[in-house]
Amino acid sequence: MVEIVAEKDESTYRRHCQVRSSGGYDLDVGNSPKSDINPALAAGLHAVFIPTTTRGFWNTRKLPRSGIQRLLVVDRFGDLREHF
């Protein structure tokens, strides 16, 4: 199931996961460490980081050092097929 949340912050992700609790795992896919990846990892989700093609944009906020065992970095969206 694919769902898009209105607010991308840790508390929203936590509430969302508590409601769904499907027995699988929740995954956030995004191109911004600040608004996609870091809040998802902080909430305990798995995350996929796909760096944007706009040079330097994703470097505005670094990826975290903790939670990286739940983080996958791919070059393109199509690369997800190799992992899922």
C-alpha cells in the first residue's frame, strides 16, 4: 500500500505506523535528508534515499549517522527493483 502523509515529521510518521501496524515494515522513499529521510529514520522507519539530480541540493542537510542500518541509498528510482 502506498500512502502520502501531509506532514513529513517524526511524530506524523510515528502516528501513521501505529495506526497501520500491518506486520510488515514501513518505508519512506525520498530525495531530501531534511524532510524525508531523517524524520522517517527518527521514527523507526526504513528509508530509501534517492539523491536529486539538482547539484548540491541534497547536501544541504547531511544523512544521519544513526539508523543507517535501515537506510538504503540508490541512484535512481528504477534501482528499487534490485532491492524489492
